[in-house]
Amino acid sequence: MAKYYAWSEIHNGGETTEVTLPNGGKRQVVKSRNIIAPGEVVVKAKSNLSDEEWDHLVATGSIRSYPYPEEAGENTSPTQAVMTRLTKGTGEIDPNMMMELALSNPPPMNPPADEVPEGV
């Protein structure tokens, strides 16, 4: 079974309570949140995520099948951390991570006519 890692903060349920407002209305108040932090291992069976939510998080890159870069932090994005590894020639680069970087900023499918290179 493949291991998955969080690449963004994932809110995975929590505890809420209903309070009565002075005007008699009701409101849900969040008392605590279950948060999966970037870099943590994510197990579908142990999460409160539906199949649709899981598939969406995988499709959008919030959950990936390779580890979150250790160099990523408050001022360094995961993509920037991987690019730094590449340019410095340090560390191992996972082929999946390379593919993900290539797909993260794909060229436009139908660029405006004035942006098409000559001879194409």
C-alpha cells in the first residue's frame, strides 16, 4: 500500500458545539480542529475524509505519494525547496516529484496568437 503525505494543511474534522445567541438564533462554534500538518503521513482509512474528498485532495496535490521536502518552511514553498535541490545538485530527487514540478506550471494549452513561437 502506498504511503501518502500532506502537502498542505488539511482540516480533518473537529469538535463543535451549538450555542444560543441573545436573539434566540443558534450558531455552531468550533471548539477544536483536527489538523493534518504538511509533511505528516496521511492514511485514508484513519482520516474522516470521504472518497470524494480524498480523491479531490490527491488530484489537487494537497496529498501526494512522496514526502514533503524538509527544506520547505514558512518562507520557502515546497516547489522552491525542490528547485533549490535541483540547482544545487543536493539530495535525491524523486522522479514523481520531478513530474509534479513539470505539471505545476504547465504552458497554456491555447495561448493567445501573439504568444505562439514562430514556426509552430
